[in-house]
Amino acid sequence: MSHIQKLKSGSPIKVFIPAIISIVILALSSIFLGLEIGLKMLGGIIFIYALISLGFYFPQTRSNVYLISSSYLLAFGLVLFNIQIQHTGNHILAFPPISRLFLIWMVISWIWLFYLMVTNQTRWKGSNILELTAIGVEPSNNAYTERPFPVREIDFTKDEILAMAAYLRKNLISIHYNDGDKIYFVPINNGAAMELVFRSGFNVIEDTWIAFDPSGMVSVHISRKAYLSYRENLAFDQLCNNLGNLFIEFLDDYRKGEDVRIMDKLKTVKSDFFG
């Protein structure tokens, strides 16, 4: 049975902001300072992106995606730093030997990163979570509410929850926050991932979360923004119940050593890349 997407299409503008900034800086610096300086300026911007990826996103997730993308960006920036303008011969740009070495490094990193992209490993999967949550939920005029929704009590240990949290981070599904012994899972999509570097912390009202309380209670909160991202109003209590039970299923799969089932579930639905 084919899946009908319940989420609205996202705007691609946010995802392309880094590229737009880079192109504008390259264009302006090349016009006013010359092409060689423009390329070095672009290299500096790319280098900053590499540092953000390696210094922030990789420690936050421990995902190889950010390690490899950092490698690619770093090599790309070093290539641009070392390109020189050749005033004789047939070529405008010259690649010194060190630049060629960085170029080989960049190409190898790009091939690896491209493989991760085509195998769908570079996308944050928060939108897949919301799509799975909406399966079987009918349209309804039930009013949205910001109150947390208690799902049910289950048995678990804090170590199990933290181990699953590390797995979900590494696979770009969700991040987690601690409030004492209470642990909140926050599903993240591609758009929200770009904002992580600017976040000051967890917002219990503005974030969508699934909480595992030390008492055993699992509760859920769906943010107004997430609820309005669906194409139509859906039965709110059903959505909350589905979201909580989905993460309970994830925990059961992880405890049984069948964490691959988590990824299998996420692959059963399609979501918009820009969501």
C-alpha cells in the first residue's frame, strides 16, 4: 500500500541559505577584489562551515555523516585557498602541487558523501517520524492543545533510554535533553537541524517531544508548528498516542538488539526533503 504524505511541502530556501551566502560572497569579492581573492574568501566561508560541522554537529550526533562532510568541506576550502591565477599559458587558474593533493582528498570525500546521500543517510528523519505518527489518523475538528499527553507506563532503565538516544542521534532521527532523570526526545528534520547551532536549549512549549519519566510514564507534546505542518487537521489525541507508542516500539526494538527495525519503519514512509 502506497503512503500518502500527510505533511505539507517545506520551503527549500532555508536549506540553500549557506550556498546562497557563499555565492554572494564569491561574486561580490571577485568583482571588487579580483577572482583570486574571491576564491580565497569563498575558501574561508567553506572552512567556517567545516568547523561548524566538525566542532558542533559531529560532537552532538557522533554521526559519520558530519565527519565525512567536514572532511569534504575542509579539503574544498584548502583547494580554494591554494588556487592561484596563472598569467601565462592557456589556463586562467593554476593548481599548485599542494592544491592537487587537497583536490584528490576532496574528490574522495565527495564520493563517500555522495554514497551517503543516495543511500538516504544524510537526511534528518524528523519528518519521517511525523509521517509515521499520522498513519491511520483521520481528519478531525478536535482542537489543538499545548498540554502534554500521557501515553502509558512501561518498564525501562535510564541506561536503556540513553543508549537508544545515542543511536537515534547517530542516525539523525532525534536529539535528546535531560531534565534530571527525565529524558526528552526531540525529532529533528532538515530545516530544524540547521537551527540547532543557534539553539540555546530545550523549549517545552515550542518543541515536539516524547518524554520518558523515571516513574515509567511516557508522555508526548506536539508543538503547534508541527501540528500545522500537516495538510489537514488530524485527531490530536490520536497523533499524540501514535507518537508515544512509536518511540516505545523503538525502545523495544533497540532492547532486543533489532535496532535495524527502527530504520526499516522510517523507510516505509516518504517525506519531503525540505520539511
